[in-house]
Amino acid sequence: MASPTVLVPLAEGFEELEAITVIDLLRRAGIEVTVAGLADGPVRASRGTQVLPDTTLDAVTGCDWGMIVLPGGLPGADHLAADSRLRQLLQEHANAGRWTAAICAAPKVLVAAGLLDGKRATAYPGVLEAAGHGDAVSEAVVRDGRLITSRGPGTAMDFALELIEVLVGEAKRNEVEQGLQRPAA
């Protein structure tokens, strides 16, 4: 059976913890992750870390993905929300019934793409309200249909583990989590 495929788009000003945690944990679970910059070359994160994406968004827009995951951070999420190519890709992806996930400020991208209408979602406090989505909840991770949202850097590990569970199952999630040596809740 082929590994699920995940696209993680990166824009200048993305949140390091959210992007790297998701990429790392999904890869630990054997999931094929492709990191795509909005443009060619390294992408500088919100705290100055530079990441060299695998490819560009233009190079992968015709591909089918099992999931698209949007890291937050500012102004990264604003750049993602303003990108018409990404909005179109997200709409096509959702219309095909595939998984979409966003964390921290990135759920505003889902609002911009029209994907949160009538959906329960969470984000960094105030983000969804400012984007015009008044139904924000305060849970760490929220799953509504094929959409998964999360609060911020402190919930990135829980978010990534949830993504693993929906893509490859609870057993793989538990295996990855056990290897992380997280303290019991």
C-alpha cells in the first residue's frame, strides 16, 4: 500500500515549531511529505530560521495530495491567504473530499478559501474572529469532517499526532508518540 502524501506549503514568516514538528512527526510515521515554497529558494521563518523547501508550489499544483497542512505564523499565514494559487488548490482539494489541516494563524487561509463555512474550528485566539469566522472553539485540536485545526505552537505535537492518526491509523500514532517519550497527561 502506498504511503499517504502530504503537502506543506511554506511562506515567508511561517512558524518554525508548527511546520517542523508536523514535517518531522509525519515522516517518522512513514508518510511522504513534500514541502513547497510559494517561490523558489529558501524560506525565512518568523524567528529567522531558514528552510529550503523540496520544491515550489507551482511545481506541485497539478498533483493529488492525501492532505494539505498549513503551518501558521505571521506574516506567513497572511502570505498563504493572499496566494490565489493556494486558495484554488485548497478548494479543489476539499471538493475532492481530501483532508486539509491548519494550525495557529493558518485557519485564516481556510476562511479566505471559503472552507470553514459551517465548520467547527480553532486557531490562535482572535484569528478566526478577525477573519470573519465567528464559531471558533478553544480546544487544542478540532476535527470537523475532513478539516483539522489547532491552536498554536504549544499544540503542534498534538496536532501532528492527530494528522498521523487520520492518515495511517491509531496504532501508528501510538508508536510515534511512544518514541517521543512524552510525559503522561
